Amino acid sequence: MFRSFFLSRHWALWAWPGAVLIFGGTWYQVQIDVKINDWFGGFYDVVQKALSQPGAVSIEEFFGFLLSFGELAGVYVLVAVLLGFYTKHWVFRWRESMNDFYMAHWDSLRHIEGASQRVQEDTKRFASIMETLGSNMIDSIMTLIAFLPILWTLSKKVSEVPVFGQVEHALVYVAILFALLGTVALALIGIKLPGLEYNNQRVEAAYRKELVHAEDDPNRGTEPVVRDLFNQVRDNYFRLFFHYMYFDIAKFSYLQFGVLVPYIALGPTVVAGAITLGAMQQIVRAFGRVEMSFQFLVRSWGTIVELISVYKRLRAFEAQVAIIEAASRTNPSDSTDTN
């Protein structure tokens, strides 16, 4: 899955320079987001001034702020579209490298259960998941690097937080603690999901294989056999649905409550009138960015579960290649025998 792309001379110009370009583009997006966060602080201060002192803000100044946001948003959209387009091509090349590697060893792999599915579908799913999960992970890391110092600085304006009282840079600790508790709790709640997802791919492969054989052999795909295979698929899906149900209850309850966390933490400071509306918006937005970065595992757990199941299938697939290569090194005279 990895050496066929990142350790291949054929794909070297795509693998490493492409990764650097994606990192750089993501970092640039985050820097624009930082500027947007600063914009919110200035804009809401202008709104507060306009509402509290009629006539203190001109219409030109108000719309000037809106125009400046449009400029930032336009650059962000352009970079996001171009980066997304390039990332899709980059990830497809990764899939192509895996496909080439597996097909080069096809004679040794064709007899493995679900071999065609693993080459065609699992590589496609792996590429798709890596595009989504990898992009989100990079964005979370870059956002954390950019916004954590901002939240650290803005936290100086917060006099105290409920329960803990006066704690320096309290909002940073609240974000870390809340994200850590949620990550650990949901990981424990969803501990059965990776195994069920893996079993799901196994029973689906068995069902698909029987149907493929039935296309060419009238003695295959009989009604009792097909019914039994489909019942296995159904039973595993029903178990998966049940476990995802209580996992989703915990996940969405946690995320919805998380919306209120920065306002709860800012409660004493807001009531005391110690910050402006613009500063509060900056803090809430920076807190949300930091909290979301720390919650990467929480928000991506379903995708991670799917990736684990695909990884297990492809890893087992590649184990056969490793065995053959080891045998070839031990007995060079038998290297031409792939069965």
C-alpha cells in the first residue's frame, strides 16, 4: 500500500513533491483562515460600536469590512478548489501504483479469496478514504499549529472559568481536556466497530464470489446457498447498524454539547463585561478551531473504522507477496514458480 508509491522510482516525482505541495497548500489555507478569524474580531467590534453609538460607523466603513471578507473568502475558495483537484489526481496515482504492484504479482494472488475485489474495489476504497481522511488530518494538524498560539494569547483576556476559577490560559486547557475526554470515551464505545466492518467485507466478498461463479456455472448460485450467504450479510449488517446506533448517540450528543463549551467557559468574563463582542467572537472561533483539531479522531472515527477494515484486507493480501519474495530469496532456483 505504501512502498509501491513512496518507495518507487517510477512514482517518485508524484509521491514526495506532491505530498509537499499538498502540505504547503493546506498551510496556506490555514493562514487565510487565521486572517478571517482576525477579520471577525474587527467586524464585530464595528457592529458593537455601531449599535451602541448610532452614527459612529459610516455605511462605507461597514461595507468596506464586508468587501475585505469577500477578498479573503475568494482566495480561500480558489486555493481550496485547486488543491482539491490536485489531491484527487495525487491519490489516484497512489491507487494506480498499488494496482500495478498487485497485478505484477497476480499469478501468485489470483487464488486468494476475493482477489479481484481487493485489487479493484479495496484499492479504490483505500484511495478514497486516504483522500478524505488524509486531507482532514493534515488540515487538523496545520490548524492546531496556527490557532493554538492564537487561543493561548486570547485566553489572557479571560478572567476565570466555571469550576476551575482563575487559571491562566484556561481556554487552551478546556479545549484539550474536552477533546481528550471525548476521544477516549468514543474510542471505548466504538471498540467493536472495526471488527464488524472487517467481517462485513468478508461476508460481502463471499456472497459476491458465489454470484460471479454462478454467471458461468449453472450448478453454482443455487437458491439455498445464495440465501445462506445473503443471510450472513444481513446478520452482520444488522449487528453493525445496532453498534453504530449507540455510537452515534454518544458522538452527536458530545459534538452538540461541544458548541456550548466555549460560551460556558466565557460565561463569567462575558457577564463581567471584561471583553468586547469582537474579542468574544475571535475567542469562540479560535476555540472552535483548536477543539475541532483535537477532535479529529472523534469526527473521523467512522472513516477510520472503514480504513482499518480495508487495511486488514490489503495487508493480508500483501502478506502472500512477502512470503513469495522471501521464498525467492531463499531458493532462487524456485523463483519462477509462483504457485
